[in-house]
Amino acid sequence: MTTYQFHDAYTLAETAEKLGKKALHLGLIPSFVVRYFPDSRQYYIPNEKECEPLTPEQAYMRFKKLVENSAK
């Protein structure tokens, strides 16, 4: 049974930020930046090949994959 950590756009963005902090704590990324807008957030991971901002969905998937792969 899959349990989701988010239920809407706001909790998805919050979950992505928590996963980013976990990835940072584990040393999987050197840093990340969140830009807050009234209706959305953008995530940046400095020193990556891609310099375009990530949406909350993209950030969630990227951070989740990093954290899961580090546990293996």
C-alpha cells in the first residue's frame, strides 16, 4: 500500500523542500535554493548541468530518487 506525503500543490512543494533538505544533509547535493512566488515555488540545484529551475513536481522526483538511491 502506497502512502503519499502530499495531498495538494502546497504539500507537494513542502515535501519537495523536505526531501531537498534531506538530500543536502546526506551530502547528495552541495546546496539548493527555493524561490517563493505567491502561487508557486522554483527549485534550483547550483552546479548541476541544467541551470533551469525545477517545478515542485520535478524537484520532488529528483530529490526522492537521490535519497532512495543513497539508501541502496
